[in-house]
Amino acid sequence: MYRAVTRHIQVTVSPAYMEEQSAPEKNQYFWSYTVEIENLGDETVTLRTRHWHIRDASGAVKEVRGEGVIGKQPRLRPGERFEYTSGCPLETPEGIMSGAYGMETEEGETFSVEIPAFSLDTPNQRRVMH
């Protein structure tokens, strides 16, 4: 589990390798990840945008930007939380994801919330030290 807190918004990510959806012989690896966003502050906020930075083991980087998450722009009052699950395919058996959510207060102020960097690892992957 990976966690970050920005301006009283806590983001927790739990990744899981999906062996049954992966095909290593074809360089296809798939992970699911569950994100929980919790409002620990005293102001209501709405998640407006997402920005993901995805790096695979070969160093290839993919940037993903868009509105909301899974087709929603959740509004979080103080003490509320929102959880969703999504997925990430890679062509290598490991990688790393990080990013940010663009949030907006009821007064129209926008700010960025860190999505903690989290590792995408296949089980039993042989580690090589350089």
C-alpha cells in the first residue's frame, strides 16, 4: 500500500499483478490498482482531472491526462472518501506509476494532489542489481 497526503486529501493506492490477464510470452503484463481518496480536511473538494506518469522497466514513459476518474468527477465533503479500481498494461514485467489529481474547492480554487509513486512488480521476478 502506498500513501500520500496533500492539503488534507489522502490518496492510498494498492496495486495487484493480474496473472490471468497477462501473457509474459507475448510481453503483455497487466496490473490492477485500487485508489482510495479521502478528504481529511474541512472543505468540500471535487476531483476534476487526472495526470498519470507511467514508466516501464525499459525506461519508456507514457503520460495519461484526462477529466475525472473512471468517468466520474467525485465530490468529497469533509470526512468522505471515494474508491475506484482501474488497470495498467505494460510490455515489461515491472514498472512504476505516479501522478496527480487536479482538485477544485467550492470557491473555485484549484490545486494539485499527489498520487504516490507505486511499483508494478510481477511475483517471482528475478531482481538484477547493477
